[in-house]
Amino acid sequence: LKTCWDEQRSYREAAFWTDAPFLTRDAAEWLREARGRTLYVRDPVTVIACDPARFGDDETVIMALENSELLEEPTVMGKSPSTQISGAMNQLRLKYDCWCSVETTFMPGVADELKSYKANVIEFNPSAKPDLMFEEQYSNLRAQAWGEAGKKFCEGKIQCHNMYEKLEEQLMAPTYYFRTGKTAIEKKEDIKKRLIVSPDHGDTYVQGLWAIEKTPDMSSVDWYKSRRNKRRKKRNAMA
């Protein structure tokens, strides 16, 4: 989380890029403020995000996010067949009439199966290059996702009333460092060695925030128009 460039500058220059952990006080404050904050968003965007488990002791986490808010408790399962994961994601997709985002490194079949359900899928490859506008700033897409999520927390752009303890802990877990002049984030396997647990909840939430930004212009997306029309009809019926 700690990647706000305008604030905490002196701390960053002094220690942050030498494998320094979070200043727990600051990160915890950002999370506390996010839990208590209410943001008005005229056109909210919903995404179903999933980070499939890599190994037997990892967790497959599926989250439904509306902008930055968790709409319900995440679906959590162990290492599972791709069909089980895509089926669970598709149920949530149909429930919320929205896009899906899935991490594709170790289980690309999940994305393919979702597409067979006619789902709109945003694939997340953490080792891929960052977006063009961030190529000079981050070492890969995972670093970009975490770095930009940190900026949003720092700048007060995150609302998450349904934040839970495990997610909070994992959002504060990674360390950052410089590599070839770019910001890099601690590898997932290194975090797992250090914490004895894989940061699957944190990765899924951050991936969801990244995917929200990748959805097309809301005014041109049929499913969003459908949701907006449903709300309008409901309001008219109540009037």
C-alpha cells in the first residue's frame, strides 16, 4: 500500500526502497479510514475478481467488488479444479451482471471457461509489463496494481466498510524495493515464506481495484445500461 508519491517522501527516500516493511501506523490508519469512509460514486462499477490457488496450502479467493467496496463475504476455497472456480465466478457474475477478472499465470483455463459462459473477462498476468503510462515507474503489472492501490488508499479514494482482519493484514504485508530504477514489489512466494501464508486475499482485492479501471467506458456497456435502467424503474415504481 505504501506508494503515495506526494506524501511520506522523506521516509521513502530514507528507507523504503531497501526492503523496508510498511510503517504499520500509517498503513493501519489508511485502512481504518477506508472502513469508515463513504464515497459518492454516480456510476459504480462491479467486478468479480479471483486469484486461483497455486499450491495445496494456498487459497482460491473470489471477491465481488463495487468500485472498492466488498459486496459480500469472499468465496474461499483451496486449490480447486478450474471448472469449480469458473462456475463459482459465473454465478456471481450473473448475480451482479458484471465483468470478471482472473489471474491467469497458473490456471489460464478459468478465463477460457468464463468466456465459454459468454462472460466478459479481464485477464491479469502479474509478471506482464505494466501499462504504457507506468512503464518507467513499475517493474511489472503486479507492482503497478499494488502501487496504484496504495495511492488510492493514501489519497482517500477507497471505501471498504466490509474490510476484514485477514484482508487488512495481507494488504500491509508486501515490502517494496527498487530494481533497475523501477518500483518492484516483494514476490508472492517470498511473502509466503516470511508470513507462512500466501497473501491471496490481498492480491485478489488489489487485482479487483486494478480491473475496475480496465472496464470499458460505462456509457457504452450494455450490461451497465441494464443495471442503470433497473434502478430507474425501481425508483419510478417507488414514487
